[in-house]
Amino acid sequence: MPEYKAPVRDIKFVMQELLDCDKHYKKLGYDDASEDMVDAIISEAAKFTEQVIAPLNQIGDEQGCTWTDGVVTTPDGFKDAYQQYVEGGWPTLSQSEEFGGQGLPYSLNASISEMMSSANHSFAMYPGLSHGAQATIEAHGTSEQKQQYMPKLVEGSWTGTMCLTESHCGTDLGMLRTKAILNDDGSYAITGTKIFISAGEHDLSDNIVHIVIARLPGAPEGSKGISLFIVPKFNVNEDGTKADRNAVSCGSIEHKMGINANATCVINFDSAKGFLIGQENRGLHCMFTFMNAARLGVAMEGSAAAEAAFQGSLAYAKDRLQMRSISGVKNPDGPADPIIVHPDVRRMLLTQKSISEGGRALIGYLSQLVDITHASDDADVKADAENKLALLTPIAKAFLTELGFECTSHGVQVFGGHGFIKEWGMEQLLRDTKISCIYEGTTGIQALDLLARKILGSKGQILKPFMTDIAIFSKDNADNPAMSEYVSTLNSYAKQWQMITGDIGQKAMKNADEIGGASVDYLMFAGYVTLGYFWAKMASVAQSKLKDGGEDEAFYQAKIKTAAFYFHRILPRAQGHAACIEGGVDSMMALASEDFAF
Amino acid sequence: MPEYKAPVRDIKFVMQELLDCDKHYKKLGYDDASEDMVDAIISEAAKFTEQVIAPLNQIGDEQGCTWTDGVVTTPDGFKDAYQQYVEGGWPTLSQSEEFGGQGLPYSLNASISEMMSSANHSFAMYPGLSHGAQATIEAHGTSEQKQQYMPKLVEGSWTGTMCLTESHCGTDLGMLRTKAILNDDGSYAITGTKIFISAGEHDLSDNIVHIVIARLPGAPEGSKGISLFIVPKFNVNEDGTKADRNAVSCGSIEHKMGINANATCVINFDSAKGFLIGQENRGLHCMFTFMNAARLGVAMEGSAAAEAAFQGSLAYAKDRLQMRSISGVKNPDGPADPIIVHPDVRRMLLTQKSISEGGRALIGYLSQLVDITHASDDADVKADAENKLALLTPIAKAFLTELGFECTSHGVQVFGGHGFIKEWGMEQLLRDTKISCIYEGTTGIQALDLLARKILGSKGQILKPFMTDIAIFSKDNADNPAMSEYVSTLNSYAKQWQMITGDIGQKAMKNADEIGGASVDYLMFAGYVTLGYFWAKMASVAQSKLKDGGEDEAFYQAKIKTAAFYFHRILPRAQGHAACIEGGVDSMMALASEDFAF
């Protein structure tokens, strides 16, 4: 089992040196988020995740959650760890002070979420989902609803869920069947069965507040007839205290590939008492307001998994002696060389490292954009942040989870046969991470959201501000010979990205299926270039730091060398995707569905 | 749980139409392998795998093997199924008549192995490994050893294993510590602990014959000091009957990511009685003689997994209704369209299909080469077959297992959230298949074998005969306009392959690490092109069949359309690998191992 060590130095590099969070927080009025405070919180979070959360990862996988007569028990140690999590005030960090939160920025919490997710994907999901439920109530609930539910949710003594999926519909929520019928007292009777409800039932909190989508009688068909409801496990008195049990029950939990310590529940609503959030039939709209944040959270799971896999792989690769380096013996006193001398092992390690660190930079940047949407009072700045989030969130979600999954697979591979054995912990990372490519919208759905809805839906306009950022960066670094290779490569990829976009747009006018045919390759191409931009920025910052002299030279040198690896060995993969896009959709649509097999 | 249906039509297409096995078998003197006989055996094997083996796949995963005081029990139904397997004469199919085998060609058995592996990876490994042990004894044992061990092994009432790995060495077998000391009676006392011994202990057979590598006192260091021994679980009398228990015991079994129904054992040899096979210190050499066949068997697991994932995905994609086609409603009477209408779902299905069918063609071809090495009396023909096997086996092993793993991941993805749930069976395929990228030499090891040992080791000479095949195929199809796109694309890739080879050779003269830096990308490039050649050949055969008229038009059309998909959407991926190779090794070697993390 690899021991998790929070990458504090790199988290600080991203937050403070790359993204200058101090200035960013000051500008947005987050006065409490001083450099000292950020340092202290990061250090405490590192300790907590290393000492409390990470040690439960493997036992959580082994034991899983258990279901008995509707009661779900989390694995040994989870309840106690969650208690410590609440007592430490962690759930409240970036929540509104109005409801007992500490009012710190989203992006600060995001860096802690990354540590939690690397340390224990299953555990991290409990607070993650609860934040989603809170965001919904805070954005769309009445002030009474907020007073009733938010304080306990913010505190963490209650948790929340999102109840969307039904057995016949996941992506296509317009097909949902769960019904909501108005009661005399203004509440609604919710009836239906939801599946795949993460953290839907468990023993960590006193109450569970479900956010449920359902259909009102006579509601329009499809996604325009979806309404959103608060349905608590225990009814809640007006003063926010817990009352009697609501007609909500957990019918069973799923047996899954991974994230075994997070209960994935079938939740039955049997005329359960629910309360409308927002307007009737506007449920999907309400959900979209926090969808970006939820997807960003899953994107982070991808790079967090890459980090965890990297740590395990690196320790093993330094320790495991096997074969001699092809370019000459490196460990003459040992019976063989450590496998980190072999180029192909390094390829896997550096892939993990460049995705983990590159992903951290991308997520860090997007989290700051979320801060801006929360706290900026400049409408233009806010609109620009929303625009960039709209573009980059599906890219981050799908690209980082796909690459994160690849990195966990490298983790297994670096360990050879031992990687396949549970006790080493590497295969668990792979199993846990696969879900991140699926939930909150599969890779295919993110790709359609990006290409169809956003890129082509805006006739490419949405791409422009990001391209401008690349152009500005290029200009800023034009006179720096150490950056010239990065700048010219990046520019050529940015141009290619725009050309590909234009080509698909042209083709799509003749055949709309060209969009779906190109979408995933397009997203992956975009992902490689986007991360290239962040790697170039990191290299540039590291070069400046080196020029300034001072400490941490090896750290900055490593950053520059990893950027070089990314540009030479990862970014070129984009050419495979570009070539596949060129192949067009015709050969994908030619087979009638009955002719796929004989 | 997807229901397995043996792809009989496609297996026959590959064997009979693409590779003309009838002529091939006649030429080699396999007179019993008539077309009727082949048909009958394939049909019976299909029935057996569908009805007996496949239904045990899921229960095998759930229950796994259990270990109690050295005794390993296979999951419910495995013992009975194995009994049926033996009674049906399946283990004997391609074994020597001298020892009770049916003397049929290797390639015929390979097509049955594919079905077994798609149906139940864990089950298929028991006979698979036994065949490996038999091949070793048959090739290198004394005639007494053969008489003692072969009949029961061939019959299947005994099974065999390969005991190579120790906890500190897998790839680097030269480091092994297991000792062999000569006894007075000419036998050896074998002492040591082997790990990762698949089928090392179980309840399917009366005796287990371990083939063990060990080191004699004073043997040369490294791989030149490895000797090979037969070490049976029960000692064997001279007449081949079972005697008393040998000092061989199973210390424990591993808890693994997958292939849970195949026991992965720690085997302790405690002065166990063993018998030298072949010459002293020539053990590794003896093993190499059947290494190609073993690796070919694992390569087949890759395409077999792609087939199984394809079958599950296809059934689900036709059945699952979700969203409307972007190019217009396709299922107006239903609440949504089946997801097979969506281009990106088709991309995943066609990737699975093209890898499964393309892999089948490649494996079929390589299996015929093995037939030639077994049965041809023409030394040149035999040498040519061995040469091509040497080139194409590592490509097939690594490329097909990597792509097979990808295809099982697509299988999970096509099912969305349901793919992550055990009951649907898709995640098991992914978990089971990952091991194929590792055992019998990881992807990285195959890539070094290909590029360092074979390609550069022969100064590229080993590549020439295959390039000649492509040239001949191109010439044969030069006048066929329907093939012109395939031919020109294939030729351009073949040229690029040779150029890349030359470039790496140049670079490697300056820095040997360039080989390891390029190796996996090089192998993947080679894999895409190799499969492209087989897809072009299949398209050409299908076109001829259509021209001839007659039955199965839809089947041949599908073949041609799948070839088009492969050429337009899969083969271009090779460009990503080519671009990464161009990136060189410098950025991979720049970081000191202590600077990978801070």
C-alpha cells in the first residue's frame, strides 16, 4: 500500500507562484485568505489527509459498505474519521459565513479536496456530494429552506446527496419517472426509485438531505418538465431540528468495480415529503448552475488519482532492482539497477507526474475562476470567468479523468505482477478512478457538451478568449529564448485547434453526425493543448524563479524538465487525435445496427 | 452479465477464407484436419464454451479460489466443467499422437482457446498453462520423462505449471535464488519459494507437474546459470502412475484485481524432488523455445477480451434507449433512440470490433506460422516462419493486450454507470484483462524485445520479409480500384515504419537509451500498421467473395466497412506514436531520480 504524502510544495507552487492566489484573493475581498492562513490550512489539511484519511483507503476497499435492512454501515474507521473531519471544521471552510461557514474561497477548499481524493477517493466523495447539495439549496432555495437545512449541512453533521439517475435514464434525465404530487400543506409527495445515489445512505451523519429531481403531474415532456425537491431522510422542524423519519429508504447498495467505501444506493421514495426548490419545471436549469463545480470536482479526481499513482510508482521504481540500464550499469554495488533507470519506466512516471502537476495547475486556475464567479463584483470579469469555465470544464473533466485513469494503469504496470495484487494498492487506484470517467457525465457526454453545445453552439466564439490568453502568454515570452520552443509549439497547436474546429464546423453543416464522430478526439486534442499551455506557463514561472536565485533550485529545475517531457512526449499525442478526426464519421455510420455481428 | 456467443462465422472466415487453412493443413500433412473436421470441431467447441465455460465466468469472479491449509478449491462448477473438458478430449486436440493426443494442428486449437478465453479468462488459463508445461517437456525432456509425464498431461487428468517468478525477480530471472542440489539417485533437491504461479495448486486434476527454474551450486551468475526442472506435486513412478507426495506446497494464494477463479499461488519447494530438463544452465534457452507460443497465447487473450467486451457492449447499445440522434430521430416510436445511433458509441463498438476481428486474423496467421514450425519439412519455409514469429509475436502480445484492455474499458463506458456495477459483467472483463498486459513479459518488455533485440539486433533485417509481404499484397491488389486507398495508405505507413526504424537506429548509436525511450511507442506504431495489413487483406478477401456472388453478402459488406473504419479511425492513431518517438529520450532522462518529487 503506497503511503500518501500530500504534495504541499507543488500545491503551493500552483496556488502562490503560478496563480498568485494572494493577489487574487485580495482582489475578491477574501481578506481572511492571507498567505499565512493559506499556508497554515494547507499544512493542516496535509497532516489530516496523510494521518487520518489515507490510512483508511485500503481497509475501505476491502470491507466496503454493508447494507442490512436499509441500514448502511461504512467501513471500520470511517465514522470516526468523519467525526474528526467535522470537528476540524473542514466541511465549513469555503461555505457562507451566514450559515456557519468560514467564508474562505472555493479554490482553497479545492486544493484540500485534491489531497482528500488522492488519499481516499471513497471518503472524499461524502463531503464532495454534500457540497453539491448545499450549493443547490443556497442558490435556489427559499430563505426558510436555507435556514432549515444549511447550518447542519455546512457544519457537516448532516450530509446531502444528488438524486438524479433512474434505472432507465442517466444521461437522458428527461425520461425520468419519479413523481411529485402537491400535498395540501404545500409540500410534495415524492414517489419513485433512484439508483446510483452516492452517499445515499450511511452512518456518518445524523440526517441525509436528498436533492431529488421529479416530475409534476402534467409537466412538459422531456427535460423541460423536471422539477427539483429537497427530500430529507428525517423530516426537519421549522427551527432546523430533526423530526420523524421521512418515507425515504435505501433498498440496496451496488457491488461495484471500485469506490467500495462509498455507498452507491438504490433510494426508494414512497410518498416521501419533499419541498420544491426553485420554480416548477426548472429543475434542470437549477442544476446546471452548479454542474460546472461538480464536474470540476470530478476532473480533480483524475489528477488526484494520477498523483496517488505517481507516488506509489515512484517509490517502487526507486526501490525495485531489476535488469541493468541499457546505457550502462547505474547501481554497480547492487544485484541490478533500480527500475527508475529504464527509459520506459521513466516514461510512465513522467506521464503520471506531468498529468498530476499539469492537472493541478489547470484545476487551480479553474477554481480561481469559480472564486471570481462567486465573489467578483465586476460583471465583465465574471462573465469572462463563466465563459472560460464553460469552455474548460468539460475539457478538464473528461481529459483529466481519462488521463488519470491511464496513469493508474501505468501504476499497475510499473509494479509488474505486483501491481495486479490487491495488497500493493495500485490496482485499487485503477478501479476507483474508472468511475470518474463516467459520473457527472461520461467522457462522451463531456465531448458533446464541448463541441456541439459550446464550440459549435457559439460558432467558435467561446474559444476566442482562451486563444487570446495563449497569444498574450506568447507575446509576454517572445523575448525569452528559453521559452521560444514552448511558445512556437503552443502557437502551432493553437492554430491547429482552430483549424480543426473550422473543419468540423464545415463538415457538420452537411452531416450533423460529424460532430459526434469527432467529439471525443476533439476533446482529447483540446485537452493536450490546454495542459500544454499550463505547462508552458509553469516552465516560465520556474525560469523566473531560477533567475531570481534563492531556494528550491532543484524544484524549479524539475518543473522545467517535466515541462520539456510534456512538450516532447505527451503533447505530440494530439497528432493522433487530429489524424483520427480527419478520418471523418462516414466509416462510423456505414454499418446498420443489425450488421455489427453475425 | 453478457451472454457469450462464439463468433463462429468470423472464426471460419479467418481460418478458411482469409488463411485458407484447408490448403495449409494439407501442405503440412495434417490430413485429419479436413474442412469438415474443422467445421465440426469449431461448432462443438462453440457449444462447449457457450454452455459450459461461459456460465461459470461470473460466479468464478465472485467466489474466487479459496486456500485452506495448502489446499486450493476452485469456484463452484469449475471441477465439473474441467471434467467435461477432459472427457470431451479437448486437452488432447493438438497434442502428439505419441502421447495420446489427436495430432491436430496448433492453429485449430488456438481458435478454440480464443473462445475459451472470451468465455472465461480464468478457466482458460488452466489448460493454457498446462500446454506450456507439456511443450517444455516434449521439446527438452528425455524419452523416459516424456513417457512418465506426457500421457496424463495430454489427457488432462494432470495439469502443469511454469514456476519462474520469485518475489524479487520477475523480468530479471537471472536473479533467481531457488536452489537445485544433485541427489545420489540423479534427481535434484529443489529448495525455494516461487510466487505468481498461475494454477499452481487447485482441485481440478490428480497431479500438478511444475516446471521450475533453479540454480545449481556454482552455476554462472545471471541468466546463464538457470536450469530447468520437472517437480511434480506427487512423485511419479517409472510407469507413470502417481506415488507419494513430493515436498511441494502452496503457501498461500494472492488476492488480485481479476482472474479470481485462477489460483495465483506461492509455491514452496522444500527439498522437493526434481528432475533436470535439458542441459544444466541452459534453462532459459529451453524456455525460449516455447516462449513465442506462450506469448501468442496471451496476445490472444487481448483480442478475446475485445470480443467479449464487444458482445456485451453491442447488446446493450442496441437495447438501451437514451437521447435522440443528433442527425434526426431514429426510433420515433420509442421514448428515445437506442444508443447505437450515437457516433461516439459506434466509435467504441467499432474499435472493439476492429480489434477483435483484426486480432483474430493476426493470431490466426501467427498460429499457422507455429503450425509450420511444428510440421514443415522445408527448412527455408520453417526459418521464414520462425523469423516472422520472432518479429510479430511481441507486437501481437503487447499491442493486442493493450488494445484489448482499452476495449474492455470501452465496454464499461458504453454501459455508463451500469458498467461500473459488477452484476453487468463488463468491469470484470476489464479487471481480468489487465493481467494480460503484464504476464509473459510486460508491454515494456515486449517492446524492448522487439526494438532492441530483434529489430536493431538484426540491423532491421528481421523487418524485411514482412515488408515484402506488404509489397506483394500491394502488387496483387494494384489493379483493384476498391483497394487502392488501402494499398496506398498501407504503403505509406510501411515506409514510415522503416524510416522511423532507421532514425531510432541512428539516434541509438549516440545514446543507447533512445531505444528504451522509443520502444513502446514504436511497438504500438508497428501494431497499428500490422493490423492495418490484416484489415486490408480481409477487405480484399471480402471484396472477392462479393464479386463471386453467393451467400453472406451482409457479412462481407460489414467486413469491408469495418476495414474502412480501421483505416480511417484507428490506424491514424499511429501518427501520435510517431510524433512521440520524434520527441526523443532526452526529456525522459533529464531528471535525477531524487528530483522526481519534493
